[in-house]
Amino acid sequence: MADASISPWLIASFIGLWLGFRLSHSMHEGAADSRAPNAARVLVTTYCLSVTAILIEFGLHESLPRTIQISCLLIAAVTAIMQLLQIWTEKPTPGKDCQGRDIVE
């Protein structure tokens, strides 16, 4: 990857992150009514992890300043965890908390 092409790739990876969040949110919302198919979850997981791998590669690029390298690695780790949690956890039912207990108001 040439130094001149870092900016477009970084912008493209952030657009990829946005799409990953859209997809993972759709998986999370779909799990409320009926469990989303595991094949769809695996495909969305693969997509999100591939975008994470691109950000990790940016974080390891030697021509970038150290602060940007660390920021890219942190963004990659945090967004991957957030997206995977949205994909693989179910949305709580209304009137219940995340552990299935009744909400008392």
C-alpha cells in the first residue's frame, strides 16, 4: 500500500465500519421477533471482521504517526466487540431486562 493511497483506504474503511454497524444492528433487531438465521449471522460477522482487519493493517502501517496507529487499533478492537455483541446477542423483550427479569417501575 503506497503512502498516497492511505487516505482513500482509511475513508473507505470508515464507510465499511458504518455499513458493518448497520448490518449488525439489523441482526440485533431481527433477533427480537425470531432468531436470525445463523448463516446470515456468520456472513455479517465475516464482513465486520474483514473491515476490522483493514483497520488493524492501518494501525500497523509504519509511516503513520504513533497516535494514529494506536487510535486505529483501538477503534478496530472496540468496534469489532460492539458489532459482534449486536450480531450474536438477542434483543431483550419489552418489559424485561437483559437477563429476562420483569422491569419494576
